[in-house]
Amino acid sequence: MATMANPTRDDFAKMLDEQLGGAGEEGFEGRVVKGTITAIENDKAVIDVGLKSEGRVPLREFARGEGSEHGLKVGDEVEVYVDRVENADGEAMLSRDRARREAAWDKLESEFGEGKRVDGVIFGRVKGGFTVDLDGAVAFLPGSQVDIRPVRDVGPLMDIPQPFQILKMDRRRGNIVVSRRAVLEETRAEQRSELIDKLTEGQVIEGVVKNITDYGAFVDLGGIDGLLHVTDMSYKRVNHPSEVINIGDTVKVQIIRINSETQRISLGMKQLESDPWEGATVKYPVGAKLRGVVTNITEYGAFVELEAGIEGLVHVSEMSWTKKNVHPGKIVSTSQEVDVVVLEVDSEKRRISLGLKQAIGNPWEDFAANHPVGSTVEGEVKNATEFGLFIGLDGDVDGMVHMSDIAWGISGEDALALHRKGEQVSAVVLDVDIEKERISLGMKQLERGAPAAGGGAAAAGGGAVGGLRRGEVTTVTVLEVRDGGLEVQAGEDGATGFIKRSDLGRDRDEQRPDRFQVGQKLDAMVIGFDRSKKPNFSVKARQLAEEKEAVEQYGSSDSGASLGDILGEALKGRS
């Protein structure tokens, strides 16, 4: 082996001994020391580190990070790791790779403790990820930590220096886990903060649609994404964002809101259009009849678009005069053009209440105009209830024949049994209440000998109707007890009439309908006739008339009797 001119072997050994603290040759093992290349033989470098014998290190261990193996020359000083002072052949066991790893670990531990990024090169694939050379130390890069989004081809990322973040280190086991994704996310967050600082609420900016969801779209504003919610795309109804925009479209948006804490940006497109609700009260006055298109149907009504961006709600209660408790979908259909009437406008809440039935006219008003009281109508028995018959009439309305107005001379129950559902019948219009949407009919009034509807001035002036005369006292039978009074019938098969609650007696206690029972008989006075010529009776009027008669009959005597005595005598006389 050739002898070095400068420094000498002894000098070098002395220097190493000082470096190792006088530990002797045994102290070399497991250390990184400096040595000098004394020769290059074939594919190995002969290195003198000051031990009894030199060591040999493969040239390939010097290749990574130091150029090719031919870059080394005799006399170069290098760092190597002393694995063993002497092997079986009497040579020192040296390693350049191990030296680089030890040096790299020292540096990485320091950088890991300070949270710094480290530079490395992806150079191989292993199960679940990749291997990274961190200047001599080999680290593991999990597949999930390569990029923010999944990467199909990692080829372009290999063999190029780039920064990594150390996630975990264990020197004893020789394990290092790094992440490229953490570096990208941190960089992206820094860039995002810089971009947000340049944006302001109300600013108009262009962006590219990156993604579309059911609730909106994400727009790239040049490195930062903003959410364009579906409700801010247009003033008109938008069922899905894809109806308005597509991925890749360049759109002009306005920044509605910036949340500095979450770094979320809300965008709007409709804010760049004129608001159709401005002046809505003037454009759509209450009572105006308009034409619109049904855009959506719900259980509680249907939405009708009057113009782009303005919709009104037709509540289910305002959809039909006659179809009650029916789903709106059975009355109108989506995309159907309909006529509506404006019922109410609230510009602040952006609500317009519309009526569908108001645009087609009130069938109860039409019926009253075409079929006055006293006229005869025909219809089909739609339903029979315990208190009467419902008859289907013109205009899709129903009229009711009370059981007491079905036939003369028989009870209401027997009269109901004479008719069945689906039967065609004729009846007289007795009364039309437009507000309550009720039509009262009578069938017995068409029978021979029945009182004529609209009996003229005779009845109104006190004449007889149906054998009854105003002021006449007769015995009546209670047919029905109601909250408002009693439905009664004169005689065995006479006309039916009504006694109001206030006419049941002079005193308040006597004016309770519930103290009477169906079938009970009582005396009452005929006090008039209604428009259908049904008699009105009064017990109170009968009592007052009897009192007056008693006073007139007994009051002229000079006996000095009191009014109570007079009435008592009168009642004895009636008994």
C-alpha cells in the first residue's frame, strides 16, 4: 500500500484518536469518520481511516448525489461509516451509504423537530406507496400522501428533487414516513389566503365551472373555488343547476359573501340581473286577471310563473269552488297554462297569492242568476244522509232537500226511504246562500195541492198559506232539535216550519231548544212565512197574545185583583 505524503498515517491516526476522544480502535466501530482515498481498484475505492488496515468501499455507494463513480480520485477526503475495525481478511469494514444515512438522520431529526420541510427524490415503488431518498436516508411515501387528489401516474414525479413533510420518524427502527400532500395543502392554503385578500364582497369576477352538485356549482376563480348556490343562479325557479350551466363554462359571478374564518366564498349570478320583483305591486294589482304557467305542484297548492323570476302560489283552497279536499295535481298539471286572479302581493317577502277559482267565476252566483227562488230544477241524487238528499245541479254544484221537504203526509225517515242514489228527481229552489255555498231545495212543493212558491201578496199580507194563517195558534210536532231552534210540523201531515230559539218562550230559561224532544207537541202561533213560504212559529208570541187577552177579559172588573190573579184565572179557564 502506498504511503501518503501529506498527511502521514500516524498524523491521521492521531487526529482520529483525538476526534474519538482516545477511545482506541474499538471506538471507531459504529462511528462516521473521515478517510482518504489511497487507491481506486476496479469498482472499489481503497480508503484509509487511520486503522491498522484500509477498507474497501464499492464505487456505486458514491454515485447517488455525488456524480458518477469516475468522479473520485486518489487523495479525496470522504466520510465513511466504520462497521467493523477488522474482518476475517484483516481489512476494515467501511460503508459510504451508511455514513450518508447517519448524517442524513442527524439532519432530518433536527428538521423534524423544527417542523421544516425536507428535500427528497422519489426513486422506487413498494407495496402501498413509494420510496424517497432524503439525501441518504430512505423514507416511505404512502400512496394517499402523494397528492391532494388521487394520482394515476406517478412517473412524472419520480427522480426529481421536491419538498416533503416528515410525518413520523423512528431512528431505532430506521422508519421515516413523509408526505408530499401536506406540502401541497399548506402551499395551497397560503395561495388561497393571498387570493382571498385580493377579493372583496360585491366584486364581479369571471370563473370556470369545475363541478356541479344538486345544490349548486363550484366555480374556479383562479386558484380558489367559490360556491354558486342553485338559489342564486337565477330569479326564476331552477330545479337543477345543470339547467343553467355546464362543467367547463366560463361564467360571470358576483362575490356575495367571504367568510374569512372558513375561507369560503359564496357567489351569485342573478345579482347581476335586474330584480323582477321591483314594482311588483304596480305590475300585479290585487284583482288583476293574469295568465301563467304551472311550474310546480305540492300538497298545499301549485306555483304559477307569471314572468321569469316571479311565481305566485295558488293555495289548494283557492283552486276550485266545488272540488274540496282534492290533491292539486288532480286539478292542474305541470307546464299547463292557467288563468289566475291576484289575491295578495307582498314585495318584501317576495310572495304573491293567486286564485284559480276566482278566474272562472263563482258557480253559486251563476246558479242564483239562472235559477231564482221558486224555479224548478232537475238533478241526480248524489248522496242520501240521515237528514236529507244531496242533488247534483248545473254548474257542478249540489243542492240539499231536507228530509222534511221531501214529501207531505209522511215522516222524514219514510220520505228518505222513497229515494235512492243515482235517481233523477225534480225540485223547487227554496233558497240560495252564495256566501255559505248552500242551495236549499224542496220536492214536496211540487206535489198537487202544495202551497205555491211565491204565493204573492196574500201570504205577505196575512193570508193563508197551506191552510195556515198569520196569527193563528195551532198544535205543532217537534221534528228536529237544533241549536238555533226547532223544526216543527203543523198537524199530522201539515206544512213544516221553524221556531227560532228566541221564540221558544218569554224567559231566557224557556229559550233552550234542548228542553224539547222530537215528537213532543206544543201550541205555537204562526207569525209569518219565509221566501219559500214555509211558516214561522212562535211560542213566545202565543204567550204574549194570551196574556193580552187575559188582561182585556178580566182587567175591567172592579174586584181589585192583581195581574197575577188575573193571569191565574185565565190559565184556569184554558185548562
